Amino acid sequence: MARRSRPRVDLARLPAHVGVIMDGNGRWAKARGRERTYGHRVGARAVRRVVRACRRMGVQTLTLFAFSAQNWGRPEDEVRLLMELLYEFIVQEWREIMDRDIRVVHLGELRRVPAEVRDKLRALVQASRHNRSMTLALALSYGGREEIVRAARRLAGRAALGRLRAQAVDEACVGAAMYTRGLPDLDLLIRTGGERRISNFLLWQSAYAELFFTDVLWPDFKVADLRAAIADFQERRRRFGLTDEQLDARRAGRAWS
Ligand code: FPP
């Protein structure tokens, strides 16, 4: 199928939660003889396209991996630019986010984030908290392992205070200690830029996610590419550990053994 054709998406069977690892900004810029930061700037336009398209289609939750816990180790000017882009995104998109009834949540550790970005993001999270048409989760200073460690620490703290019994620790309890508390599990994980790995993104939540890898570099990622990923997702059979026969029986409304 040609990349720019319009893949068929069944709007009645959308993934409830789409996550995106937006990779390839640096290579995109280098290929044009430009600084990596230019790639991030153009990548921010792709962010806007994808948020709008998901909202239009009716995707319930979209999580964007904007900056990982490990990205703090990047060159200082690149980190600064990424923080500026996030700030600009919040300021420029604020109106549209509210008009389109989008709830913004943050996943990650805000302590290291510059105060202006932190305050703006907190303000948007607060202002949009009652919006219901879509949730946009910004994973910023986020790491999947860090999130699991934090959850374990919180649960251990409650146990130490006698407020949690070991036997009461189950999946629901651990899930509720994650940043993503209340959000659906990840259904579709898209990674652009040609690498085929998860890179510490939503480790707990992606247990049964369908993975979609594309060589398209993030600044080039268009709505047609998003539709292609969702159309591909809709062709997969998700078994959640069961057999095909069991799923067939379930669909036919019979009990399975
Ligand atoms: C990975 O590409 C991308 C990032 C670390 C940052 C993603 C940020 C944006 C798309 C812009 C700002 C975000 C928002 C939400 C407004 P890379 O630099 O690792 O690319 P490379 O693999 O080609 O080097």
C-alpha cells in the first residue's frame, strides 16, 4: 500500500489507548544538514497533527513519549530546546485543548523539569481536568522502570504503616500506584524512526499492547501513517493468552473449556 493512501480505519473498533515513541527527529535534521534541534522543532508540528487526528477519530487516550528520564543526559542545548518546545506547545495549544474538551495528564517525575514548564504543565493539567472527549498523556521526564520503582515504594510505604497487607497487593493495586492510574492499558504502541524496541516506555501498561514499528522519521509522520498503524492494529487478533478456539467460542457466545 502506498504510504500516502488513505488506510481504512473502523471507527467503531479504535484502540482505546495509543502510545507513541516519537523517534527520528535528530536523523531527520542531520539528513538535511541541520542541527538535531531543528528536527525537534519540526517534530513538534507532527505532535500537533497526531493529537488533532486522534481527537477527530475518537481515540480515547493518547500518550506521547515527549522526554524520557534518560534524555536528561543529552547535550544541554538540546534539553533546553526540548523544554522550550514543550512550553510553547502548552501555551499555543491551550485554547484548542480546552475547546476540544481534551484532558491533559502528565506521566513522569516533574522535579527536574524547569519551573516555568512545570508550572505551565501543572496549570494545564488542572484546567483541563474535567474535560472528557480525549485524554492526552504527556510522558515527560518519564521512565517505565522508574514508574514501577515509584509504585513499589509507595506500596511498601503503605505496608510499613500497616495500611496495606501483602495479600492485598494485586494487579489492580499496583496499577493504581502507577502514573497512569485510571487510564486504560496500552492497546497500540507506535514507534517511528526504524528502531524496534520499547526504550522504557509504559512497561507495565504495554503487557498486551500491539507493537507497530515504522521507518518513517517522526517529523515526516503524517495522519495517513497514523491511520495505517490503526488499520494494521485492527487486522490483528489479540488473544490475551487464550487460544483461537477459545476466542471463537467466546465470540459465538459459548462457554469455553
Ligand atoms: C527522539 O528523537 C525524540 C525525542 C527525544 C523528543 C520528542 C520531542 C518532540 C517530538 C517535540 C516536542 C514534544 C512535544 C510534546 C511538543 P531523537 O532525537 O532520538 O532522534 P534520532 O534517533 O534520529 O537521534
